[in-house]
Amino acid sequence: MTNKLLFINAHLICPEQGLDGNGWLATEGDKITAIGNGDNFSGADKNAELIDCKGDILAPGLVDMRVKSGDPGAEHLETLSSLKEAAAHGGITSFAILPSTEPVIDTAALIDSLHLRASRIDGPSLYCYGAITKELEDDQMAELGMMAGAGARAFASGSLSVQNAQTMRRIMTYASMLDLPVIHHCEDKSLTEDGDMNEGETSTRLGMLGQPAAAETIILQRDIELAKLTGVHYHAAHISTAGAVAAIRKAKTEGVRITAETAPPYFMLNELAVSSYDAACKLNPPLRTEADRLALLEGLQDGTIDAIASDHVPVNPDMKMQPFTQASTGASGIELLLCMTLRLVRTGTLSLSRAFALISRNPAQILKLEAGTLKPGMPADLVRINPNMSWIIEGRAFKSLSRITPFEGQPAEGKVTGLWIGGAPVARDK
């Protein structure tokens, strides 16, 4: 017998359909079958299992487009199982993993293997990016066509940056023919290789070598010109500077196929968080100035920035418990994507609908996933959220094996109270 569900008394959020208010939603099997405002359940099967949302938000499941996995090669940092459990705990129903694993995800065989292994684990859907270069080194393009055939959703550089312009041009040309995005971390390594934080007054005061904001914009500007030349869909990853926001805004007005995402640390924190030498705040790219942070918020508001991703990077706690200059970069973020984005709603920076466009609809559209919408006929990937439930962020409570966060001890509001993938409830520890 096909499972039928009827969600009532829900605050429906679906940016694609312009829904933001009280309503109901019906599912049958793995699909959404009907949706409506108010309590007139026209088109819904009255014999369906009734789920009273009691005013909670009912929205498309989150889509996280930037997640680093420890598996393969560093399973002590994160496994596919722990990653899926953490994603479910954070309201995420689909996520894409970066190719910067050991070995690097640069072959069709490895993508096939990861997709197969992930399919045997209950929980959110896992997708792979293919590496843009072999072994993520700078000189040789990877086998993009074969990885596309294996289901790669895009081609990405992880947290490395292609320095050779000719190599990047070839990558963009082939990706354009395959009609898949190129997702790039923008960093001129010649300007950053010795730096530990953002370059400026704070780095000088703390006695640390800095990474100038120009390192991000120099590579981004180069890539925009190459995107114009090749016609590729170019996606700027985890941007952190006002200069990047301005460059992307200008490129969009010129008709360049460009999208961009940022992550919560960059719009919630600035370089002053490093003042205590807290290695949890050592990230790549580094936390920037307050002016950069405000520019990111403006970009999120006006559509310059298309998505928010968790930028989840599992790290070894022993490597974080080092002097700041010796500590590794990265932090856990997959379980905080929702609450950090909802904080922008609570402060009036974003509307609820805009917030879910950034963490659900837009990333799904960028990666061409059947997700991010409550439209009838689409997969019933749903998240129920109590937006008023308050809690304290504690890394030790994370489902991820990586429990380092720059938001440790901060108050948060908004908790996932239910998750369904393909119409089936996902078991979650409270």
C-alpha cells in the first residue's frame, strides 16, 4: 500500500511558488501530490496519515552545495554515515561533497563507488563533484566527460585554486560543452601562501602574516573574463570579500553566466573573532573585515549571492589545538546552516522566503537537482522546523565526527522537528 501523508496547519515556505503562509500539503509515495492555502484540503486524500504541524514551518529540505567528506581516506574525521546523520540533524535532504578527498574524486569509478556506498545508507541524498584537475594539481585537466557520465553534478577545485589561466580556460571550455558548472575557490596563492588570517590592521596588531582580500578578487576577475570567453556556468565558491561581491554584481549585469555562494562564518563573523587566537576561527578563506561582512549581507539581500552553503570541513581536534599559526583550517558547519540562516531572518536582514531560496531552491537549481520546491509532482523532500525553539550551540552535541565550530557557545533559534525524504520519515535523534 502506497504511503499517503497530509500535513496540516503548516507555515508553508516555497520560494518557487511564492508560498509563505498557512496551508497544507499532501504526499503519496515519494511525491508531493497537492498543496494549498488555509485549511481547505481540496485535492487531498482524507484517508491519508494526518500530520498536524501546529504552525511549524514546512519547507523544501535544505540543499547544501559545499560539504567536505572525510571518506574516502580520512574516515577518522568523517564517514559517509556520520555525514548523512549530521545533514539530517540540520534539516538537509541533499548535499554535494567536494572532490578533495584521499584519493581525490577525479575518476568516474570513484564517483560510482561513492554513489553506490551512499545509496546503501539511509538519510539525505549525497551527490559528488568531480575534480577539475587530476589530483587537484594545477597542470592537467581531469577526465570531465567521464565523470559527468558517472553523475558528477559539477566540477570543483575543493579549497585549492587553479593558478594556470590556460588550464582553467580548457576546463571551462569542456565544462561548457557538458553544460555543468565550474565551482572555484578563488585564491592567488602567491599572495596567501604565508598568511594565517586576513591582512590588515588586526593581523598587524596580532603579529601575524595576513592574506590580502585582493587574492580572492584577482583570481575571480580572471575567471570572469574566462567565463565570458567560454560561455561556461561559473560558480564562485564561499566568497568572503566586498571586492568579490562587487565583481559578481557587475558580471551579472554584463550577462555572464555566474553564480556565487558564501557561508555563515563570513556573514556572521569578522576578523576580530581571531583576536583571542581561537583556532576554531582559522578558516580558508579567512574571516575578513566588518566592511566585507556587511557587503556579503547586501549581496545576500539583492541577489548578487545566490546561495548559502555550510562549507563543512571536518578537522582533527589535535590539529586545531595548536598555536594559531600552526593550526589547520576549517570547521564543522553542516548542522548549523539552518539556524545561522534563520538568524538573518530574525534580525530582519532576509525574509523567510529569501532565506529558503538561498539554502534550498537556488542550490538545487544551480546543481540541477529535483529538490528545493514544494511543487506537486516533485520529490517529497520536506523539513519541518520550529523557528522559535532556542538552544545553545555545543560542538560536543554534533552528530558529525568533527565538532569544532567558531560559533561554540552562541545562542541559536530554530530546530528541525521532522524530516522526510521521498515521503519517508528520517529517523533523527532529538
